[in-house]
Amino acid sequence: MELETAAFDPAAAGWSERDAGGFTDLVGPLWARRDSEGWAYGLLAGPQHSNVHGIVHGGMLMTLIDNALGLTVWEATGRQPAVTMQLNTQFITAARPGDFIEARGEVLRVARSVVFVRGVLSVRGETVLAADGVWKVIRTSK
């Protein structure tokens, strides 16, 4: 007889639910946690995130990394609004419903109006997706 494993509880593990609004509320909830490496973001994958093969849909993985890298840019620019100009993704392995998918990003370069970033999605330390991209900073007049 196989032992059942308890479902991962992000809140019990020190994650806070992000109140993001809009589209993100439709695919979430998304989670956030600050640690010694900066901010990490996460998603507890459910059956609603699956494709017909029973693995987490690639579009969901791209949504998660887009959010995480966008938030990385947000912090790096002093919370200036920015939009994705380019996002390159490499799918490494599958994630499955029940997995807690962690997202981490890093800034490669902040230029005058664009920011270059890269990041990974992982499950239990194993890379699921790698990505890099460019974000356009939208200057707001005050």
C-alpha cells in the first residue's frame, strides 16, 4: 500500500498569498516570500492548471515566470511600472498538479528604459523552466 503524502501548504511554509488582481486572480493564487536570496514567487498547481496530458500547461508556466520577472523588474526600478517586451522560455521538465512551483528572477542589467532579467521555475529544487526577457519601463509623470 502506497503512503499518501500531505498536500503542500504554502502559508504554513512561510509564503504569503499575493493580492494581485486582474488576470492573475484567474490563474492563482500566487504566493510570495522574501528570503536571503531576495523575493521568490510560487504557485500551488492544481488540476485547473493542467493540460490534456495531466501536466501543468506551458501557458501557465509562462504566466508564472512572466509575473515573477515582472515583479523582479518592479523592485529593481523602484516600483516603476513596466511591461514585457520579450520573454524567451525553455521548458526543461514537467510540473504536475500538486507541485508547488517556485519562481525566482534576477536582474542582469538596468538600462535607461529597459531592464534585462532571467529566472527559473523549480519544483523541489529541480528546474522546470528557464527564461530570460526584456521589460520596458513606463515612466509616469508626477
